[in-house]
Amino acid sequence: MARNGIAKGANSGFVTEQRERAPRPSRSTGKLGKRTALCREIAREVAGLSPYERRILDMIKTGGSAADKRIYKFAKRRLGSHKRAVAKREDIKAVNSKMRAKQAGAN
């Protein structure tokens, strides 16, 4: 906050220019790196989907009115948290759309 040169008050103190500080390394924690992303992509390509992920994919394909909720509940039971379940649901939806795009391109 800028100081106003007055001895008392909210912005009291000698007037100085604020320096732009470099972001701390802790700010980048949790970001997905290039190498990790590549490794995960290769692992998914080689190993494929796990059995519970195949079940989620099947639920997506069969669809229905409450498919999203059913998928979420199933994933939450398997993965343990809301955040992980929602992320997995979106991940498997992306896999499904990629597979459908690939098949559409092949035809």
C-alpha cells in the first residue's frame, strides 16, 4: 500500500516506491509439468483404462437421464473425494470424446 508521508494514520510512513517481487516457488505447486503430462499420456496409451474407468466409460456410453450423477457417485465411492470424482468423470468424458472423434475420422 502506498504511504503518504504523514506520521499518523492508515498509510503513515516515509513515501517509497513498491518493488515488484518475484513470485514465490510455492505458487507453482501443483501445476502439471510437460514431462509428467507426457509420461501420463504414454502410460494411458500403453496400459489403457482400469476396470472401474471402463465401467464409467460404459455408463457414459449408455447415458440416461441421471448418468452424470450415477457416474459421480460411483467415482466418489472408488476415489474417496468429491474433487477427485468430478475430475475423473471429466477425464473419462474427454477420453470418450477423443475415441468418438478418432472413429469419426476413420470412417
